[in-house]
Amino acid sequence: MSDTPNPPEDPTAIWNRIADFWNDYIGEGNDFQQVLIMPTTDRLLDLKPGETVLDACCGNGNYARRLAASGAKVVAFDGASIFIDRAKSYVTDDAPPIEYHVIDATNEAQLTQSLGSEARFDAAVSSMALMDLAEIDPLLRVIRKLLKPNGRFVFSVSHPAFNSIETTLTSDLIQPGGKPKQIFGVKITRYATPAPYLNYGILHQPEPHWMFHRPIGALLGACFKAGFVVDAFEEPTFEMDAKGKNAFSWAKRPEIPPALVVRLRPTL
Ligand SMILES: C[S@@+](CC[C@H](N)C(=O)[O-])C[C@H]1O[C@@H](n2cnc3c(N)ncnc32)[C@H](O)[C@@H]1O
């Protein structure tokens, strides 16, 4: 059963329609991924060469490729088949191999059928995707089973408190000491109740996709229920970029983290 109300259509149908736009736009990673998400995730994952890692909801596979290039054995999947086709299009003769699957992460039977149920992964990762799933319990349960006893699962999500449902990006003029100064922030008008909403992950994407707001307590509560503990919790921010970026950029808001990166470990 879904932990948020169901959206009126299959969210992965939209992802298939916007996958080419996303792939063309982000390629091997946009600023958000390259500056905030990937380095933090690398550090928390702390992969050793030869370890086996699962990338859940891998999109065009940019992080899976980064993991494979670092010497890991990578299995990656996404629910949108067009994303997996695009991920496979990056394969070259000398690239380290990556095993790709199309799997609906909200479907426990499909996850288990494709990935098995024995503890075979040293680590798992899911970058900026759990907030795009109508239901996260099935994926958490399956990853819990697939991880070796000392394994870790690192995920990132849009920050539920600062970058989620009904976040308004603000620009205000203040006059400290009588000197005009423009400040950029966020205004939050909704947080406590899980709910689906339509959102543009990238400005100008052809159509919005479904996202599923979960307050931090609900998000981590699902992780605890699946048999994980949290052992790292980071809120990366951009350095202030006062000149180069537009008013909607998170680089204008260096005090506000747009994402959460969490490391889970299986309970003993
Ligand atoms: C914001 S993108 C992130 C992709 C990638 N991890 C990255 O960091 O670029 C969210 C991804 O979740 C995938 N997704 C959404 N719903 C899914 C589902 N039910 N099963 C599997 N993947 C899903 C989308 O197709 C998309 O690739």
C-alpha cells in the first residue's frame, strides 16, 4: 500500500517521456550532481575496488558509470526503459561493464525476480530518486535483504524541509544599517503531511513529473521499519555564487541545503 496518496497516472510513463530531455541536459552530471550529490555520496559510500554495488533508479547511469570507473562491480536499474536505453548508449569497448535492468522500484516481486534475494551487495545507492517513488517500503525491504551484513545504503533526496512541496524561492530587499541588500531564501508553507505533487526537477523540462513529499520523520521511519539504522546524515550546500547564477539558483542560498544525503546500515 502506498505511503502517500496515489497520483492519477503511472509516474514512470512521464519519466519515459522526459528521459531524453534529462539525458541531454545532465549528461555526466549537472552542477547539482557534480558539486553537491556525487562527492557527498562518494564519501559516505567509501567504496573499495572490487566491491559490488547496486544503483537503484539510476536514470541515465551517470553515477553508475562513476562507480564502475572507480573499480566497483555495478548493477543498476531504473523504471523508465528509455533511461536504461540511454544508459546503455554510453557503453564503449573499454568502459568497465555495468549490468542494467528495467525494474519498477515500487514492485517488490519485480525487484526480487530481477535482483534475487540473497545478500550479495557490499553497498547500494539511490541518488535523488526516493522522493520520486510513490512507495518506498518495497525498495527498502529488498535492499535490506540484498545487502551483506556489514553493507551500507546511501541515498540522497530533495531536502523534505527546504526543497519539497510548496517551497517558494524568495528574493527580498533588506536594509541593514540603511544599506540596501538583496537576500535570497525559501518560504515553506507545507511540510507535515505526505503528499504527491507535480514538479519540474529541471527548469524548462517538457512536462512536470510526480514527486512524493515525505517529512523527514516519515522518510526515516520507513528506513527504520525496513531494518536499517542511520549512521550518517549530511545536508550539503553550495558555496555562495553571488554573480553568476540566476535568482532561482541554490548557489544564491548557501545557508539552505537543497538535498539530504543519508547513510543506512542494516540492523544486526
Ligand atoms: C531525479 S531522477 C534521478 C536519476 C539518477 N539517479 C540521477 O541521479 O541522475 C529520478 C529517477 O527515478 C526513476 N524512477 C521514478 N519512478 C520509478 C520507479 N517506480 N521505479 C524505478 N525508477 C523510477 C526515474 O525514471 C528517474 O530516472
